[in-house]
Amino acid sequence: MPTVLAVDGTRVVIYPNDHRPAHVHTIGSGCEAVFSLHCPKGPPELRENYGFSTKELIRIVNALAGNLAALCTAWRHIHGHY
């Protein structure tokens, strides 16, 4: 699973054989969350959360929004579609 971004110790990954629509998994501190990217224009949206606090989720979604173009490009590179 390629790590495509790091956010304060939280890894943002895209699984190679994952399903559409474009999304990322954020993993860190025993927690995981999944965000739909809504490529190519966003905004990223929380789909599932397993343990992150609201404060952490806000920090993560802001980082995803700031890196949306790169994340969408990474998804296309790995999967070839959104």
C-alpha cells in the first residue's frame, strides 16, 4: 500500500487493488479513517472513522484538501481512473 502523504505522523495511503470512487485511508496511532476525494475538484469528505478525534479529523481533511491535486494524480497513477 503506497503511502502518498504524511500528516503529523498519520500515513495517507491508497490501496493498489481498491475500488472506486477515489478515496484514501489515513492510518496512525491505532486509528484509521477513510476519505472520499471527489476528484478532481473535491472537497475531501469523511466516509468512515475508527478512532480519530474531531480535532485530528479536521487537521487531516485540511491536509487532504491542500494536497487534493497530488492525491487525485496518485489515484489515477495507481488505478487509471477515479
